[in-house]
Amino acid sequence: MDKMLVRGGRRLNGEVSTSGAKNSALKMLFASLLAEGRHVFHNVPELQDIISSAQLLESLNCSVERKGKTLIVDVKKPGSFEAHYDLVRKMRASILCLGPLLAKYGQAQVSLPGGCAIGSRPIDLHLQGMKAMGAEIELHQGYVHAKAGSASGRLQGASILFEFATVGGTENVMMAATLAEGVTIIENAAKEPEIVDLANYLNKMGAKIEGAGTAIIRVTGVEKLTPAEHEVVPDRIEAGTLLIAGAITGGEVTVKKCVPEHLDALILKMRESGFTIDTEKTSMTVRPCKEWKGVDVSTAPHPGFPTDLQAQFMTLMTVAQGTSVITETVFENRFMHVTELARLGADITPKARVAVVRGKPGLLEGAPVMATDLRASASLVLAGLVAKNETLVNRIYHLDRGYEALEAKLSSLGADIKRLKE
């Protein structure tokens, strides 16, 4: 397991570019299962989760080739419709091969997923959506066994109302509905930019999807989809993390190749805290700020404040002037970074889904810490950038699942950070 050594106290300055969105690329890779042939994806980040997805596709008889930032997927009919535990356990997104396999071939056997330990994140809503479209589903020995129940072997269009807005559930049902017979209406659908990006790709393949990015998505099923070519949207969570990196060190950093409007909630809160942030069409710049004040934040589904930026923003608040209250409404176990930040001297009182952060400039001091999940890893690296002396972040394999060459990007801005190989 590699470690990250960060020597704090350096002000970051300069320009840095965002990579493609992991949470968009992953879903498109699984969407490729809906159409046999050659799919081409541009701006695909080199991440462990992408490698794991490619391995899963290869186990389903696909071939995957990378050329720089382009991934070429050649889809063939699988010899088996099983997504095996050894592959699926590595990341939660693997459950998203269920909808495409079921819609295209009328059957699927998918292991229950793994991923970050940030809460239960049940797949009940995924399965309820498939059942509403006529799928017969059984859970047996840790696997979801699914079969299209109609005489035609195809899923049937249906009206589906999600109890709460689920990103993965919306994506899985949307993909499955593209080849279903009739019209599927998804109500209380998630609105994330990655869902819009996936819908755009599916429509390029010949799907008929309307309303992506709103609470109601309408999918008119078609007989067949064909492969297409698409550029993955920039990663808004990486962009936000890099913006906070510049802010927390008191530097001036321009984040390029991003979509600022995807981060309206973060930008609003940073401005409220005292930062000056300038935005253009595909870039945003944070200006130096000597002291910023604590502000309250409550995470919410898009367009609210992203849960995936909660840990990073909390780190920013540990060295703010005054108290902030951070409320986590999306996942019930996403404060595991609090104890590690406390090792660096942060004054945080967690109370169930609420954390009270008593900020103080210059408060943090380097120490060995342990990364517990993907976004917690990023928050600890950010803390190391501003902490006195050295911070050693252990178990950074989590970081490699979601950030492409983060240490190289931070180094290019002036950070003293290096990876230590085990």
C-alpha cells in the first residue's frame, strides 16, 4: 500500500486541468453492453476503478484498449452473463452492469457490490425499478439473479417513482429502459451532471431519452442501439478539490477544463466564507484570502452541496475563523475522516450526521493519518498542505480509485508532496 508524504506550508499558485469524470466514465463503460460493436470514449481518466470496470467488461467477452485518454470498447455477446464477486467487490458501480445485461440479453447474475465503507447504500431501488419493468429477481448466495419475465424476453416500460433520488438507481433503470418495450417514466430521478452525460451518450447510440437533469425522465424504448463516440464530461469533484487546495493554502489557483456551473453550491459557500472566485465557461479561479470565516453546510443531492466534497470542505473549515456546522444528509457514515483530522489538531465534534467545526487559522500540525475512503483521502491530503511539518497519509489506494495523478497536479502548483512506495 502506497503512502503520501505532504510537507505543509507552501502556497499553491498556477493553473491545473481537471480530468474526465470517473462517475461518468464508469457508467458509460457499462452502457456499452447495450450494443455490440466498437464504442469510443474520450477524456477517460486513468484510475483504478476504470481498470476494474475494464476487467469486468473483459470477463463478459468485451475487449478494452486504451490509447492515451481514449478508451475503445469492443462489445461481443457474453459467453456468461455473470458479473463475478472477485471483480464486483472492488467497487460499487459494478451493479450498473445489471440494467444493460438484463435489457440486452434478458438475464444477468451480478454479485452484490463493494466500494467505500461510507454507509449502507442499498440497491433496493435498483431492484424495485427492474421489477417494475417485469424482471424476475432473486437474491441467492450474494448474487442478484435477474431475468426478463415477459414472453418476448424484453423488459416492459413502466412508471417508476423513487422513494428518494438515487443516482445509481436512476442510471441503472434509465439504461435498462432504453431497450424495454414501451415508455418508462422515472419520477424523483437524480439530477447529477453525470446522469445528463450518460443520457447524452445513450441518445447518441439511438436511445430516446428526455428530461435527464430534471426530476422526471422519460425513456421510449427502441428495438436496437448502436455503438457511438463520446467525450466524458470533466470531473466536478476533482475540480472542487483542486479549488479548495488553492484556497486552503492562501494561493491563487485556476482550475481549467471544468464546468463551474456544476459546482454552484460549492462556489456559493466559498464566497460566503470570504473567498473571491472568478468563473469563466470552462475554468474557475480562487484568489488569495488571508482569513476566511466558518460557514454552515448541509449536503444534498444535486444541485445541492455534494456529499463527495463534504470532507474536503470540512478540512477548509478547520482553519477558518470561527465555527461552522456541517450536516451530512446523504450517507449515514461519512464522518470517518473526523478522527483522522483530529490527529492533526482539528477541533471537531461529530454528532451523528452533524459535525461542529471550531476553526482556527494555523491550527493543524502534521502527523501520520489513515485514509478510510476516497473523499476522506483527499481531505487528509488537503489538511497536509496547510499543516505544520509533515503529514503521512496511509492507505492511499482509496485516492487512486478517484483522483488521477493528484500528487503530480498539486506538485505542479508548488506543493511539497510525494508518493512513497511500499
